[in-house]
Amino acid sequence: MANIENLLTIKNLHTSFRIKDTYYDAVENISINLNKNEILAIVGESGCGKSTLATSIVGLHDPINTKITGEILYKDLNLAAISESKFNDVRGNDIGMIFQDPLSALNPLVRIGEQISESLVYHTKFTKEQRKERVIELLNQVGIPNPERVVRQFPHQLSGGMRQRVMIAIAIACKPAIIVADEPTTALDVTIQAQILDLLKELQAETKSGIILITHDLGVVAEIADRVAVMYAGQVIEEAPVEELFNNPKHPYTRSLLNSIPQMNSENEKLQVIQGLVPSLKNLPREGCRFSSRVPWLDANTHEVNPVLHEVSPGHFVRCTCWKHFDFESAEGGN
Amino acid sequence: MSFMQIKDLCVHYPIRGGFFNTVVDQVYAVDGVNMEFEKGKTYGLVGESGSGKSTTGKAIIGLEKITSGSIIYEGKDVTNQRRERTSAYNRDIQMIFQDANSSLNPRKRVKDIIAEPIRNFLKLSDQEENKRINELLAIVGMPEDAKYKYPHEFSGGQKQRIGIARAVACNPKLIIADEPVSALDLSVQAQVLNFMKDIQEEFGLSYLFISHDLGVVKHMCDHISIMYKGRFVETGRREDIYQDPQHIYTQRLLSAIPNIEPATRIERNKERQGVEARYQAEQHKYYDENGKVYALEKISDTHLVAVNINEKGGK
């Protein structure tokens, strides 16, 4: 594509949480950008910092126990440093968010119609009639049958898939340029998941917005993402266009993860297991390759002292140099 | 030869209402399920949420009242004796739960958690019990000093393994695994699955593997049943289900699973839309006027599908 338009730039972002007077980085030095008309997937296991990254972008962290440094540049604003009242103008208007569990994200005491029009009240000058119209239009857009009835219903009256559609309707109500979707389909059945993913893709193609999709499901990534960043222990360890990542993964972590998926078309083999555990936030090694403790058979000098992202092919970045020495035979030997 | 048969199992929940709180309707959570279990095999039970797959598992082990139907275990009808302390059934059928965290008592040490079934069913001295616990911990690959710790000191995968150790403590014949890995991360999931396969080989266990993840089910199971609204829509060997799915519901499920090959994305999307269109158009072939699926019909020795026989004749 010739005209890649940059939408959001994250530069050296650190998000740290306070545990007993010490701040620990949950997201460490992440630099990534989101382009217009693109779905950027951020993948990783629980505790790798992917949701922390998402909430940092939307500014939903508890300000007392969290410290955010670095830059999140959107238009001419640095979202990491602006005041809360200014953020209120951006959140919901320019950045929409879709949460994992629609039942706990929706207010159980407020009718669907009101919940969707809430952001319209704040961010637009619509009259009441216009808002009503827009809500119906939105519900139609996300494929909810009989929207006139649904606006008067409460969240518990809808099924899980319908609730997630309502969440999406809320997120896109003000036509945001960026949508942050934090595990949008994890709580749903596969058939509903497929529908929601198709819907997200359609909406994205229509509005040309950028979507940051946080997920742990590599299948979902393969299904709709354009570009993927794999996170491990607070860092991006690999970043590549989607086909490149799945066809030509480099980092040992990415390769092990892909090998540990029970595949539809593979036969009864042993699944790949990654040795050891993800270190907890407090015990994270702050120096050297984060993944080294999971690949103990690799020699220490195959890792870089201060691993950085290297571009191995256009658009494909890998952290550290240990991938050059990693193969599954040696992993077996190490087991 | 199967050691256990389930015949026409039904679990119905009454819906009460009206002035006298009378039973006005029933929820047919499980509605006529037949299964057979053979030694050393894994049986998969797949379905979307609300399809009754967990209820089936719970009804078999006895955590759920059975409305009608029978469970025959080694030639004996055990339908109403499932939770009796003295019955062999209660010892031989064990369960692994989805959320390991909430299935382990936080106030008990691992030792006491694992020892509970031993104390219930086997009369062992303290030393023997201790030895058995060490054995079990070795089986699930955990160090011996783990037994003096509490559940919160372990990670998710380790907790799930403690749950498995408890389940295998009395050498059961069948383990009902209700979504054992769906709360776990990918790499941990791989660990637990590998490990479940290992102990199956070692002890000749059978599993009833309840899951919504068709990838995991394919990896684990020899025999798969697809469930919808309390009834089986299709049941057969793994190859039957994955290579030759007959029922539209199975096809829909299979086409909805994300594949990790981004190159086939568009193709698969087309396929999904095709299946969806057929699903809309051919409803009557697969569901009767109440939206229920038909009774299972044999299409080969191992493969049964719920289709309308009358429709099939016209095809």
C-alpha cells in the first residue's frame, strides 16, 4: 500500500504498577505504531502485559498506583501525559474500546439504548431524536435484529453474542479512528466468535479505522489481523505482518507457541511444551534476554546482553539473537 | 467391550411459575443421551455453551439428579447409587474440573486435598498414605515438598495437575474432564494435555473429555459426540466427524474454528458463508418444528447422525 497513514504512535512506553512502594514495569519500553485501515494484533499469554498496554492507550489505569512514562502520540496529543478532562474528550470519541466480558462491562440497570447514546451525549451535539436515530442505525450496523425492541431491553435479556455486538456498537458510536478490542471474543462460542470477527472486519473496512486487537488466541489472529506483535514478559519480542509471522516465525517463544496449538490437521503427536514458567512481575529479570530462563539449554552467549529488536526482513522484527540457535531438536534434548 | 453404558439419560429442570408455584414447563438440559465407554479410550463431548455437555458430565458422576434413563456400570444398574460412599462406582469415576482454583479447598494443604479420596475409599495407614501421595505427586511431575503447601502457592497449570492427582488417586476407570484446559494458557494447556495422555497410557484410563474447543478435542479424543440443546446431533469416530461431517450443525462448528493459516482466510470465510446459507435454507432437514434435532440414525457402523429420515429418502 502506498499511502500508509500513521494513526497512533507509541514510543518507549513504560507502564509500571506499584507494589509496596516500588514500581515494577508491566509494560517495558514498547514502541509500536498503528496505521490507518489496519488490524494490529497483540498476542501473548496471561501476564505478558498485553491488557496493560491496551488500558494504557485508553487511559483507564488507576492513577495512584500506576506510572506511565513514554509517549502515546495521537494526532498532536500525547495521551500518556494529558489531563484527565482532556482525555475524556478523546476517549469514546476518537478511541473506542471493546471489553472482554460484555456482561460486566454493560450496566445491568440501564437500557441498551441509553448505554449506547451515552457517548453521543458527551461527544456530539445531537438532539434527542438524532441520537435515537443513530442508536438504531448502530444496532442495525452491528447486525442486531429488531433494534427498535432491543433499545428498550436490559443487558440480561440479550445473549452473549448480542451483548458483545452492543459493546461494539458503543465502541463505534462516535466513529472513532481507533478501536481497542481487549479479547473481544474470548467469552464467546466459536460460531458466535466467527460472526463477531467477521463483523469487526466488515466495520473496519467500512470506516477505515485502526483496530488494536488484544488476544491470546493465535487462531483469531490468523483469521483477521494484518500485523502482529508478540509480547512476552512486558516486551514485544517479535513483530511482523501476519502471513510472515505464521509462515516464518523466528523467536523461540513464537515458534514454541505455534507448536503447542493442537491443530485441526495434525495427527496424534506430542504438543510442544515450553519449559518453566512465566516469571512474575516482581521477579522478572530486568536484564538480558527475558526468554533465556525458558530455553536453558541455549548457551548464554547466544543471547544478547541488552536484547533489541532486529529487522530480519522488511517489517519483521525479532528481539535478541537467540533465535538463530534455537531449533526443536535441541529443545527435545533439553527436556 | 464397554464397561459402562448410559441409556437414554435425561436431566430436566422444572420451571415453576404461576400462583401456586406449580411446574409450568421443563428445561430439557439433557434429553435422551446414549453413550458407551471402553477401557483406554477418550470420548469427546462438544457443544456450545448451554448445550448440556457439562450437565451430562455432572449427571454421570452424580452431582446432578437424573430425571430418567439409566447408568449401567459393569453390568449393574447404578443410577441411584452413584454417590454412595461404599459403591465402587463412586470410587472408579472421578472428575477434573474446569477451574482448578475453585475446585481446590484454599484452607487445605495439597497433601490433604490429594489424600481425601484415599481416606474415603482406601483403608491405608498413615505411612502408606504418605507413600501414595508421594507417588501421585511424582506421577503429576511435582516435587515432594509440594504436599505441605497450599493451593494459592501454585500456578494455574500446577493447580490443574493437583486436581488430576486427586482424580487419579484411587485408580479410577473413567475420568470426567469438564473443560480441563480452557482456563489455561497455550503452553500450559499443552503441558496438561500431554500429561493427561501419558497417564492414560500408563493406567489404561478412559476419559470423558468435555470441551468446546474442537482443536483440543481432535487432539485428545478417539470418539466424539456433538451436542445441541441436550441431544446428540452427531456421534462417531474422530475421522468420521472431522472428515465427513454430516449434520449442518457440525459443519457449522467446524467451519467456525479459526485456522492458524492466514493464507486460507478468504477461502474459509467463503466456506463459512456457504455453510451459513445452507443452515438457513435447510433447517427442516435437521431440526423439527420445535427446533429439536431428530433421533440419531446410523449411517455407518461407527457414525450416527440426527437427520430427518423422511427428508433423506427424498434426497
